[in-house]
Amino acid sequence: MYKSLKLKDISKNIGSGITPLRSNPNFWTNGTISWLKTEQLGEHEIYATSEKITQYALESTSIKIFPKNTLSIAMYGEGRTRGNVSILKNEMTTNQACCNVVIDESKADYNFVYYFLKTQYLNLRSLSSGVRKNLNSNDIKEFEIRIPTNILTQQKIAKVLSDLDAKIELNNKINVELEAMAKTLYDYWFVQFDFPSLLTPKEGTQPYKTSGGKMVWNEELKREIPEGWEVKSLLDVATFTNGLACQKFRPKENDDFYRVIKIREMGSGFTDNSEFVSATIPERVVINNGDILFSWSATLDVKIWSGGKGALNQHIFKVTSNKYPNSYYYYELLNYLQHFKMQAELRKTTMGHITQDHLKQSRITIPPIDLIEKLDSIIHPILEKKVKLEEENQQLASLRDWLLPMLMNGQVRVGEVEDAVGPDSYREVAEGRAEYAKNEMQK
């Protein structure tokens, strides 16, 4: 049985924060109290903030600390921010653009209310008023939610969804570690030049440069590199294939199609707003998971794609090589990215463009192929695992987004979820939730 209640009817407190005067260093210097801004809202759970205020600010202003498990809703934001909601997993203060809802645990489960509000993103945004389309706390207090009368039922529904979210977040953390591990190895071998080197059979394997491996001066790079290494351009190690102007290849009725990968999709993956293109486009611009993409306009970003099969739009290169493994040219391009960004900055343009000429003018060190392949045998499985976890996250997110509205309105019951997903799969998700909670508690 469900009932409709206003947020104020199930809350102990609803209020916003403030921004202590920036001009007063006593409010900010060496702060220890978390202070949240709306730009962070939209994450499922927030454990820490990028800025902190001092105890003096807390005592000298009207700012308040909101307790753990407060729901924070973004009231301002011209773009997608307004209407976002997060759960505060530690005590913290916020700025004035956050509406903080402290749920009365005797009346409702905060997790359930969080997921209900996630389904109400557009409805929350529609409450906006004024020229800047901001929300206000009074409208949020009066906002109606529909919840089961039984709190235990609320908790069971919320747990299904939070288990899925926790598994996604755990996978994301694992991927951060995997990427850092692979990058550290790459830099150690091919940037610091301390790859394993057999100096003599008696001495065994030692870090090349640190143990006295022979280095030679390279005039082009103006630095020493290991003896026997070459210096060439990025174009010498990889092919950079530009995407198409996909609007010229729109699918006709009943045509097979791909979704289009634009710069936006490189950052956030496919969405309901992604465009479509006919599947008859050339194979050279068809993208599969594991392909290396380089946006050469505006963002200047390098990414291993994992969002599913798609078609490459112009302003993005697909990077391939017939000779070198992708881990090599991926990290070489990633390392060279800062140089490209400096070039764009020197040109004082608002939109940096990297052309084939820039690629041709680039200069990178090229180790012997057997050394490149040796490192790839270590790094490739790490990057492959990262792509697999990203694919899994997309499946989990799709399942969560499919279940969310149906669990909220009672179309699907909790017991039916395990039957649909399978007990083994659901147990794995629940174990991911437990592991995620353990990691957060250890911080």
C-alpha cells in the first residue's frame, strides 16, 4: 500500500547552507569541516568535499552542519545540475544552492526517498522560477512523494537499487587503481627509462637507467635517451583516422544504424540524446570497445572506448597501428597530450585544434619492439580488465534505470528482481555493496 506525502511531512529539517565570506581567511584557512557545492551533487553518495571551512566560520556565521544521510538537492544550475540529488554520507555544511533534507527515520527511509527523487529530476526542475530558473526550499518542502506505508518495504526496495549503485561505484574505484597501476608501469619503463635490463648474467635484471645503463644525448629532444632507441613522430607509430560528418549519413526508415560518438559521448557515453547514423558507413569509422579515440578539437582528450559499438563523428581520431600494440601508442599519446594543450594555449584560441601536421611534428622516443611487446604483455590485461568493468557498469546502470521507476510505483516487487536477475548475479551485486561499504568505512 502506497501513500502520498509532502517532503516536509517526512522530514526533521529542510534548509539550505551559506557561503562564508571568501575575503575572510579565518573562515577558510586550514578548514576541517566539509563544505559542499552543487557541482558535486548528482553523485550517489558524497563522503568528502573539495573545500572545507573552519570551526571559527561555524561559530561566527549562521551556517549549520547537516547530519549523515541528509539528502541534498541542487537548487541552482543553468545546465544539468539543478534537480540533482545526493546522499551526504558524513556530517557537512553546504552552500546556499543546496537544499538539505533531513529525513525522519521513523516516517521514511532516506535511501528510498533518494531513489524516488532520482525519478523526479524533470519534475523538480519544473518547479524553477525567476529569470535564472532556480528552485527554492519552500517548493521542495511542498514537493509530494509516493511511498509504501511500510518502512521495511521502503528499505527492501532501496537496498536493491543501492546494491547496484555500490557495485558500480566499486568497479569505478577498481578502474581508477587499474589505470594508475598501468600508467605507473608505463612511466617507469618508458619515461624514467628504468625498464628491467639484463646487464650481465651475474648481476641479473636491474632498472636500466638507475643501474647505469648507457644513455645518449638526443639533439631533437634535448635530453638523454637509452642507447639504441629511436626518435620519431606519433604518425610514425600510429594511423589517425578522422570521423565523418555523420549528419550526411542519417539512417532511412528500416535501415540498420549505429549511435554516433561525438565529443560529448567520449565523456559521458551514449545517452537518449545521441544521434544515429546508417550502418552502411565505412568500416574505418566504426568503433568497438577497446578502440583508442583522440578528440583533436576543443577537449583534446584520449580515451579507450568502452561504450559499445558506434560510429565516429568528425573532430575525433580513431588511432590504430599495424606494428605497435595499442597500450604503447595510447600512453605515448596520453603523455604527449600536455604538449598539444600547450600548443593550443600558445595560439590563444578558445578551441584547440590538433592537425595531421601537429602529429607529424611531434617527437617521441621509440623503444625496441621486443621491449614494447614485453611491457604490453603486462599492461594489456590490465587495460582489458578496465574495459570489461566499464561494460559491466553499463549493464548494471541499465538494469538499475529499468528497475527504478517500476520499484518506485510498485509495478515490480523486490522478490521478482532476484528471480529476473538470477540469484548468483544478485549475490555478486550484494557482495559488491558490502565490499564498497567496507572500503568507505576504512577511509
